[in-house]
Amino acid sequence: MALARIRKNDTVVVTCGNDAGKIGTVLSVNPKKGTAVVGGINVHKKAMRRTEKTAGGLIDRELPVRLCKLMPYDAEKKRGTRVKAGEAEGKKARVAVASGKVIKAS
């Protein structure tokens, strides 16, 4: 099985599009569609009808972003980094190419 480049709770940077350069945390990943929902990225307004539980009106909602437009963020180098497969403590792990450090699974 291939090693997932981006996982839930990772900090990522957007490489292109309207939100290029922004940093956010991955809320969910859909590997079959090749998309991820990132907090504060690709935010759109959605009109919600008033119900007994909610007030209704316009709400902000994060929409999915293609995985090819996201890179894991390396806090040490202060930029996005590519990911390679490596080993840590005898198990497969994700390793940042820029710094050579293991990316922790959250």
C-alpha cells in the first residue's frame, strides 16, 4: 500500500490558486476523489434556511481542495516540503525532503 502524502491533522500550505501561500490544518481527506478539506482554505458562503436549531442566513463553509495543490508544511524551514518514504523505529514513516525529519502521524 502506498504511503499517504497528506493525512488528517497535518499542517499544509496551498501551492496554487486563489489561496496560494496560505497555511491551514487538514480537517478531512478523501483519497478516492483526491481531495482534502483544509481549515480556512477555499471558504465559500452558503445560504442556510432558518430552522428550529439554527438561525439561518449566510454561513462560511470550507470546500474540498485537490491534493495536488497542497504540500505538507515544514515549520523548521518555514515552507512547503516534498515527502518521501523512510523508516523510523523500524516502521514506514513519512520523511520531509527539505529537512530530513520524520513527519509525525497525528
